[in-house]
Amino acid sequence: MKKEISDAVNYIKKTQNIVISGVFSHYFDAKSEENANFQFRRFMEIKQYLLKEFGLNTIYHLASSDGILYRNGFDMVRTGMIL
């Protein structure tokens, strides 16, 4: 896992007032098979890491308008241009 993610997890574990209610990102180029697949794999790695570290069964979402047309959005989608 990248150092930034593990550092954030360690910080959150030490802080009692942080409650994670969702984890999200967005496809920076959902139309590109290569870029979207890379981001999807990376997001899945982070999701699995958070599940292992926190037992975090929360909302995960990755897709914006382009994402729902071309990719998996997980639990939610942030619509925008598609409306």
C-alpha cells in the first residue's frame, strides 16, 4: 500500500473524532480503458486495505457521469454532465 494511504490510516486510528462515512474518488478518464482499469484496480486495493484495517463496510463510489456510462461506479454515482 502506498505510504500516503497507510499514513492516513495510522492517523485516523489515533484520532477518536474521525468517523469515515464514505470513500470516493473519480475516474479522471473513464473513456480510456487503460486509465480506467488502472484506477479501478487501485481503488479496489484501497477498499480491501480499508476493510482489513477498519472493517470499514461503508459507501464506496468511484464514478461520475462518464463512469456510469463506461465503468463500475460501486455503491453510488455522482451525476453531473449526464443530467
